[in-house]
Amino acid sequence: MRAIILAAGAGTRLKHLTTGRPKCLVAIGGRPLLEYQLEALQRSGVEEVVVVIGFEAAQVEQFCGDGVTFVRNEEWETTNSIFSLYQAAPWLEGERILLFNCDILFDHRLLRRLLDSDASAIAVDTAATRLAGEMNVKVTAGGVVQAIGKHLDPQATTAVSAQLATFNAAGSRQVRLELQRLVRQQVVDAFPTSSYGPLIEAGHLRAVEVADLPWAEIDTIEDYERAVAQVVPRLER
């Protein structure tokens, strides 16, 4: 199994927390965000970790040390996370791939639940409040993802994406090919979810419910404070 973590951005909305520090190394509950993620991967039996770096790349390399493969997005200032994933496209192959951003704080049991599915799947929270401009998801009653994106009308969706995904071998190949096609067309200011299109159209992307597990996306100071108060105390040690 392999995990790809996208950690190239500067995280400017976290203001003073990311002054001279990459977003993935912001401390929450006394530990860097990336430390929680690497520990969760280890506990889930993931053998290989690929981290896409950009802003303050040397700090991330020093923190992780040996045992992690680093891929640099040299254009992190002018591109979005779809281009970071494109840099890691050669690693989008294999029997089981995990993909997530460095700003997701989550319980290790969430990964286990994703990996228990043989299908390509994303983690969703049907209990979370769906807001305009967030990564909302439309899911059928049978658990098939019909649409995902920040452009979706919250009222027409059924869940919020926890922004962790897993792909089987066939799903990884479809995502890789679509990713390469989009970047060739200069679609670089977008999110990795744009490359899920063929999987969704074929009905091959499943939703895995994680509403009962603690998780948070940490984009802003308000997100950070909420995660400290409500998520960190609920994480299983």
C-alpha cells in the first residue's frame, strides 16, 4: 500500500501559524499535523509514503527524515493541488493507494475504514453541515458518489467530503490518466477531485461514512481552534 500526501502549499489563511513554517508542520495538540498522519499510516500498515512538497520544503524533509519519498512541486506558488498530484502521477499505481492533503486531522480508524473497502472510495460525513464553497458530495442511497466539488449547491448534496480517498488498481489508473489529460489542457488551478470524473461517471467511486469518527480540515484559524477543542480530545491513542 502507498499513501500520497499533498503538502506543497503555504497555508496563508492560517496567518501567524504558518509564518516561516509549512502548513503540515503546524502544531495542534502539541504535535505537528503531519505527525498525526504518518502515525495513522503506520498503524494502518501502509508501507510507502510519498509527500509532495513546495513551500519550506527543506523543513518537511528534515522532519520526515528517511523512509519517505519526496516529490517537489516547484510551481506551488502559481498552481493548485491538482498540479501537486500531477507531480506524483508516477506513484499513482498499485493495488491500493491512499490520497489526502496535509491539512486533514483525522482518527487513524478512518483510514482503516477506507482500506476495508475493495473499491475506490472517498470518506464522507453526512452529519457535517454542508456549506457553499466547501467540498460537498452527492451520494446515492446505495453509497455511490454521483458528484463532488466546491461548486455544488449544498442543498443538492448529501454529505461533506472528509477529503481522504483510496483507489484500487483500476481506479488509480483512471485517475492518473485523467490527471495527465487535464494538466495537458492547462487545468492547473483546480483540486484533485477534478480527476475523479471518469470514476464517477462509471459509477466506480464509493462513499464511506465517517460521521462517527473525529476529523477536521484545517484551513483557517477558526478551523484550527475548533479542531483543538473538538477533534484532538476525541482521537484514539
